[in-house]
Amino acid sequence: MSYKVLVLTKYGSLGGSSRYRFYQYLPYLKSQDFDLTVAPMLDNDYVADINSGKRNVGKVLSKYFQRLTRLLTDRDYDLLWIEKEILPYFPAWLEKLLTGNIPYVVDYDDAQFHRYDLFPPKIYRMFFSKKIDKVMANAKLVVAGNEYIAQRARQAGAKCIEIIPTVIDLNRYSLKSPATQGQLFNVGWIGSPPNSNCLQPLQPVFENLSAKHRCKVTVVGAGNIDLGKIDLTIKDWYEDSEVEDIKNFDAGIMPLRDTPWDRGKCGIKLIQYMACGLPVVGTPIGVNQDIIQHGVNGFQATSLDEWNDYLSKLANDPELCREMGVKGRAMVESSYCLQVTAPKMAQLLRSSIGGG
């Protein structure tokens, strides 16, 4: 039996959330008799424009029109699999009208509801603060990337909720080669320009490490960034090279701010680092508290002094880095990889179609 599913991602495959939460599942789902039609809201050209600081309002409006037209004219599907929402900044009742009698699964890898209830101008909060709650409540299933998102779904009255973390494909990741004696200790971060502002508060730490140890910092995907008088390498992000870039790190970091938005993040950076056998250091906020086993696969740092102490400790102890990296990789293999979550995702989609 073939299941016809319309996959409504927010971005093309260059968008991180869409790539990890949807696109990497497609080959497995197709092997399980899912007939998938993928229709991103915003394509790869848009993602490239945003990462380079460009915005094309006309292009965005045309994408809204395309999505609206598709849902009004193409309805021969057993299920809609939606990333976050169908039409951003449009009311929930319109989305309900567009889905009609087709059941839908909605997926969240971040606290999308805070884009409406915390951040926008007051006029948006007045009309849309409960939009995502209504989308969740009307869904056949809400797939949440972490407990913070799942808790919001429960409060919204969602019928069925499953937590599936954001994961990597083990086939793309291998362990880094052991560090060679005398090389600089490379502290690495990977992400996108909008998230790179979390690195700025660590500038004193980076400067101290550079002054007292043979250290450097590499950032991938951050765009132009100034982190003071340190040995800094800035690299553009490319899907084909991201794994090799990470394997050139000696430790991976994920600093966060204590905000509602950051509490909803899914920790994919940490999982990528650990998949390559790196020790990690991160702020114990949100899912980071679950992924980082303090003193086992990395360290949870709550202050600049702790950031400095833990990174210094790793810089001075290659064997500790190796031991933590091995344990981190084992954790990814057991809990945070596509090979574990893809069969579960397939079963959840089947159940949503069949009424289970």
C-alpha cells in the first residue's frame, strides 16, 4: 500500500531545520512505500539570499501565492506533513480551512510559538499569540524536537505528541583523526549568521585561551564576526564540507543565552560534534542539559570562568578529549541518529494516516 504525503517544509534543503527534520528522512520513507511530494515554502535561493543579508519581498509574496494555490487545487493526499505552519503570519483558521479533511502532522525543531507571543510588535501578538497553539491542537500528531516544545503542545491541547530529537545520519559522519603533536588546539562552532551572536560574550574566554595556550577558534557559517585579538578562522558553510570542517575541530561549543527561544533549541550542533568524536562544551539550557553528560562526553559551563576552565582543561589533555569523544559518539549512535529515528517516524506517519 502506498501512502500519498504532501511534505510542506519551510525551506529547501539548504535550510537547516528542513534538512534535518524532513529531507534526510525522505530516502528511508520512500523505501517504506511513502509517495512523497515535497513543496518547500521558501526555496534554496531564498535561503542563500538570507544568509548573505538579502531580502526580496516580492519573491516571498510569490511563494505565499504558490503555496496557497497548491493547497486549494491539489488535494489528493492521505496526509500533510508540515514544518511549523503552512503560512507564517496568517491566521490559524485559514490554515484549518486549507487542510480541510486531510489529516496533518506538524513538526517543530524550535519554539516557533515565541515568534508570535514574545518577539513581534504588539499588533502581531494581539492577533497571533495563540496561532501555533491552535495549529498544534488541530493536528493529528505534533512531533516535537524536545520536551520544552512538547510541553507547549500539551498546554495547547494537542491530541497526540511525540518527541523525536533532531538527529544526524551516521553514514555521513566518521571519527576525526587524532590530533598531531604541536598543533594548535582548535575550538570550533558551526551554525548560521542569525545564531552567531551567542559567540560574542565568549570573547574574553577566547582571548585568554589564545594568550595562555596554543589555541585558535574556527567558526563555520557565522558570516563576518569579530571576536577580538585571537587566531580566528571564518569559513562559509557548505553541506558537502561541513563534516570535514567539524573534524578539524578539537572541541565543539554551543553557548546559549537564557531566553525562551534558546530553551526551545534542539542541540544539533552538539550532536554533530559528538558524531565526529569531539568533546563538547555548552551552556546547560534546554536540551543541552540532556545531551551534555557533564564530565562524561563534555562539560556544562554556566559562567565565563567555567568556560575558560573547561576549554583549558581540554586543551591540555588530548587523552581526555579522545575519551569524551568516544562516549559522545556512542551516545549519538544509540539515541541521536537517523538510523534510530527513521523507523519511528515512518510508523508515526502511518498511524496518523490510519487513525492510530
